Amino acid sequence: MAIKPLIILPDPVLRQVSKPVERVDDSVRKFADDMLETMYDAPGIGLAAIQVGEPLRMLVIDISKDDEDHAPQVFINPEIVASSDERAVYEEGCLSIPDYYAEVERPASVTVRYLDRQGAQKEVAADGLLATCLQHEIDHLNGVLFIDHISRLKRDMVVKKFRKLARENAPSRMVG
Ligand code: GNR
Ligand code: NI
């Protein structure tokens, strides 16, 4: 198992559209374990492969409470096959946009079809936090971030702040 470095805004890698996993084999399962370890270390409740630089359509989620046992879930090639008309608002955050939180409105429930870590096709009807988290992660597979769902004014402010941080932390600053 290995903890992988997280890709942070405004890295253009986060805007890539990820490619389907062609075969669920040991290397895919090993990568899912690395993603889970990275997510738990962060800590976060979800992680998409692109957040560690792999443009593959897979994500991991664990929405268990702190005082409960871990409940890791792996979703490979997930697809939203149904969404409710009902909406829900959650305060979202993203490991690729550290320490920034904003309310996002999304369908309150979704049905997601996916392959599990054995490569078996599954379907889950999700609501509550799982529905929000699945939509947040599936957005990542399409190069979409939660800040794309907030006002342009707020988004521009966040992007500007993270551009500045990236500049300040750029290796060029260390030279000379
Ligand atoms: O850890 C995370 N918390 C979270 C809270 C509300 C809605 C979505 C999320 S996902 C996020 C981890 C992450 O960035 N996944 O891509
Ligand atoms: Ni995220």
C-alpha cells in the first residue's frame, strides 16, 4: 500500500476527462487500495483517481462515522443512471481544494451503476451524503470540480487564491 501525493487546484490535470478501466485486475485492485490509503490519510470521505494523477474512471468512498469501523467502497466505471428531481444542499469540500468549503445543490438521490473490485456489475440507489459524495467524485472523472457549481464570483476568488499559493510554492522561488 502507498499514500500518493494529491493534485491541487489549479493543476490542469484536474480538468482531464478520465478513461474507463478496461479490465478489473490485480493492478487495478492494488491501485484502489492505494487510493483508499491516501483518502484515509488525508483524511477525506472520497477520492477520485485523477486526484492522484491517474486519469482512470474509478473512485473510492468511505462515509462511515469516526467511531465506526472503516467501510471502504470502490466504484469502477461508475455511471449515474437515474437522478431525483428533488434537490439537496450540502456543504462540500475537496481534497484538491484544501480548506475551502461551500454549499452545493445537487439531486438528493441518484442510482449509480458500476463495477466492484471483483469486476462484477452492481447498482446502488444512494441518498444523503453517499449521493452527494458519488456525484462529487463522478464529477472529478469528467474534469468537473465542486466550485463549478457555485457562483462565478466565489469560484474566481478561490481559483485566484490557489493560483497565488501555487506561485508562492513554485520551485522557481527557491532558486537564487
Ligand atoms: O472529503 C471530502 N468530503 C466531502 C464533503 C462533502 C461533499 C463531498 C466531499 S468529497 C471530499 C473528498 C474529495 O475531494 N473527493 O473528491
Ligand atoms: Ni473532490
